[in-house]
Amino acid sequence: MSTLAQGREAYAARRWPDAIGQYTAADQDIELPAGDLEQLATSVILTGRGSEGVDILARAHLKYLADGDYSAAGRCAFWIGMNLVLLGEPARGAGWFARARRIVEDVPEPCPFEGLLSVPAGLNSLYQGDGAAAAEAFTRAADLGRERGDADSAALGTLGLGQAKILLGQLDDGLALLDEAMVAVTVGEISPVPAGIIYCAVIETCHLAFDLHRAHEWTRALDRWCNAQQNLVFFSGQCQMHRAELYRLHGAWAEALDAAKAAQDLAFLGDRMATYGGFYQEAEIHRLRGDFDPAEAAYLKAQETGFPPQPGLALLRLAQGRPDQARTLLRQAMDGAGLDYRRLMLAAGVEIELAAGDVPAARSAVEELASLCASIDMPMLHALAEQSEAAVLFQEGDPQAAMVLLRRARSRWLGLDAPFEAARCRALLASLCAALGDEESARLEREAARAVFSELGAAPALSALEQPLPEQPVPAGPDARTVPVPASGNDAGHSPDAGPLTARETEVIRLVADGLSNRDIAVELFISEKTVARHLSNIFTKLGLTSRSAATAYAYRHGLA
């Protein structure tokens, strides 16, 4: 088999370094056809060498022009522009977009890829918060892609239209479009680079929509997609960034820190889009543990990417006893943020305003957060709103009403398998019980919170718990960039076919029935092995079982496997 044939075979098998080696060797012996140059460029880009890949893609573009294949030349020009934008060179990228458009205008017959040319305008409208204009541009991209049989155009247009509809408040329609775009990716219709773009954009958009079920599901799918490709760098860092978020929420903080560090390493190797998230997630773990100096250093590294590291840095200032500075930082970030990112900071805003003594400002943030629940019916958003309002009600002198909301929020966090957030609810419940004169319940709630904080190594939360200040609320909610795994449906309840098991326990017993070890289950669900063991213990106790084989039999009898 010739080196050229071996390069093509390696590319088809997603063995990017092998493809690069064989194509490069062939390029020294023969003039590579334009299609092979394009595949070589893609392989180079996916291994993290974006600038080099763009140069090779430019060679492919010129070769297509020389061959008279103007449609392919225009497609190459578009992807040169898109890769330059991803590399942080938007001016050069705009030049290549213009070149691609000119080729389309000069070619008499319709170009299959023409829909792609509407994507940059759609992205610009999204970034500016203009959902209507974005929807118009992405609809054109999707329609042209379907009409002319270009799967990449159709999928990217569908993705963007989904994002635009979510921005416009049409949540259900938007999420359905995201699922449609992901179907095209998972069945293999989409080229590797747009496939990775779609994976990462869908996960990010699910976070903005508080749809944690989809965020978790697609993060697992992205993880599998990355692992199936040899030495993939581009998109792998972003995958590790999302894994770090999941691990952090589920109390697997050591694993979260490892994933954040891996994201940083891959960012250095070429996945630039993982830089912010890698450092931000590292900072969050340090902050929660009370390691304030490394937390600040990591937040500042995240800030070097051009995005404010909020609400994390503001929460760090609060933990350092500087509530006024925390409030200034967060208000500045919220004032300059689009509506989608602003709402991610509302819960932290409630916490900081209360700490600064501005109860009316906290009430305003709570009302804004609660208003979102009418249009975004997601368990995490409800937990955030209920927990935040409970903290405000306590400060307003209504501990009884606060307790009702807080118990509901605690149940949601437990169903989401978020031990730290559930423990913070318990800490505030202890203060509420004490305010109502129920010292025994206060002691029990405080001890339960202390056990979780101790196990996690959450030194600041432990310290706050020991301070005899019942009227001072515990932080009202987590950083909403956290990505938990939700229970099925809108509440953290029980699966209808699982008997007494919670949604998370149902997931665990299903994976046990599939033959996964505790370690494999931990990786699949982004939790620690210790947490898996605790879930199994609860399952055995609830069901009166004593072995994994008995649990497997139960799962099959009840349609869980």
C-alpha cells in the first residue's frame, strides 16, 4: 500500500498522527491532490497545531482553484476563516470569509457549502444578544444546507438556530434543535472539526439553559468521541474542562482538579478554547478548599483570556472577608454581561449582597432568579432560586417560610448528587431551626453539614459553620457554572420503575447490571469511587440485597437494564 493510501486509511480511522506522517511523506514524493491536502490540514488542526493547519488548508484552497473546483475552494476558504477566528485572529478570518463569498458569487451554479457563509453573521448576532437576527442567519444556513445536501451547513445552522431560540426564550424549541444537531454528529454525517464545534457549543448552551441532563449526557458523549481519536488535542481540553465541572459538583474535588489541570495542558498544546475553563475550574476547587493564594493565581490566569473570572473571584473576595469589593466586582461583571451569562451570576449576587448588608438588592436578585423558573423549568434553577430566596427570607425575618423553601432546595440538591450544595442547605437550616427555638434539629442539621464539609475538605464552609451567628446566612447557592447531573423530570424524585431508588441510584444499579465496576461507574457518572460505594450501600439497604448479582437481577426484573 502506498504512503498516500495509508494516509487516507489513517484519516478515515481518525488516527491523526498516523495520517499526518503518511501524508507528509507522500507530499515529499508527489504533488498531493487537493482533497488529501485538506485532510492533512484537518489532521494537523485536530492535533493542536492550528496555525500550521491553516497554512496547509491554504495550499488546498489554491490547488482546488487550480483544478477548477471552485466550490471546494470556497469551502476551504470558509474553514480557513473559521479556524483563524478560533485562533484569535478575527480580522484575517473575516478576509477569508469575504474570499469564500466572492467565490460563491462568481460561480454560476449553486455551491453546496453556501449555507456556511451565513454562520459568521449568526455568531456575531448571538454574541451581540440579537436573537432574532441570529435566528434569521442560522435558518438560512440550515435551509441551504438541507436543500443542497451539505450536512455541515445544515448541522451548524440547526445548532445556531437552537441557540438563538433559547436566547429568545423559546427553550423547548431551542433544546430540540440542539438534539437534532447532535444526532447528525453522532451518526457520523458531520466532518471532524464542525462535529467538535457542535459538541462543545451544545454543552455550553445546555449550561446557559440550566439543562443539566443534556449537559451531562453530551459531556459523556464528547468524552467518548475524543477518546476514540488518536492524539486528539483540539476539543479534548474543552472536554476535560466540562469533566472538571461535573466532578466538582459531585464532590470529587481531587478528580476535578486533575481534569482542570489536564484541560490546561491541552490548552497549551493547542486547544485554546479550554484555557479559561481549565484555570477557572482549578481556581474554584482551591477557593472551596480555602487555598486562597493558588485560587487567586488561577482566577487571574483565567482573566488573561479576556473574560472576567466571575462569579468565582467575587466569591473569593467574600471568603477573604471583603464583601464590599466582592459586590463591586460582581456588579461590574453583571452589568457588562449578556442576559444569558448574567443569570448564571444571580445566585452569587444574592449571597454577596446579603453579606454586604444590602437586603433589598438581594431581594431584587432573588426575584430576577425566580422569574427565570417560569420559562426555564430545570431542577438546578429551582434549587438555586429556592435556596437563594430562603436566605433572603431569613434576613427579612421570616424563618418559617425560609425553612419550607430550603428543605425543598436541599432535596433537589441531594437528587442532583451535589453534596456540597446540599450541606450548605443543612448549614442554613441549622440557623433557621435555632432561630425558631428548635435546638435539637439545629444540632442535627449542623452535624450533618459538618460531616460533609469535613469529608470534602471545605475549610471555609467548616469555619463558617463553627461561628455562632445564626442570623448570618450561609451562601445561598453555588457558582452556577457548575454542571450537576439532574434527576429525571423536574424534581429530584424517584424513577417510576425503580421502587424506592432515587434517580441517581437508578443510574448506578443500571450500570451495575451492565457489568461496570465501581471505577467504571465513577468515570461514567463523573463522581468518586467512594460516592459509588455509598450509592451501592444505599441500594442494598433499600432493596434488601447483599450482592451485585442480586442488584443486577433486580434491575432486569424492573426494566432498569
